[in-house]
Amino acid sequence: ILISAVDVLLHKHIDLRLIHINGSKNCVADALSRFHNAAAEAYAPGIQINQFQP
């Protein structure tokens, strides 16, 4: 899947840029990364959180 995605990005000349945002400035992502789902729901009411099942 990753190789196919990269092929599309290269073919379409799409550049991706990633930046780090501190958890204090991105409270929902910080809560989710720590599995604090209740806190994430408090920060973003209506958020839908689904567990990944491979």
C-alpha cells in the first residue's frame, strides 16, 4: 500500500511536508496518542473514535 501511495505522489508531483506541533498546542492529538479518549472527547465534542482492528 505504501509503495502504491508513493507512486501516486511521485506521478502527480505532490509534495508532503510534516511539522511537529507540541501537545500543548494540539490537545486532541495529544490525548489520542496517550489513549485518553475521554479527554479527547472533552476537547472535541462529537469526535468519533474507533479502535483499529487489523
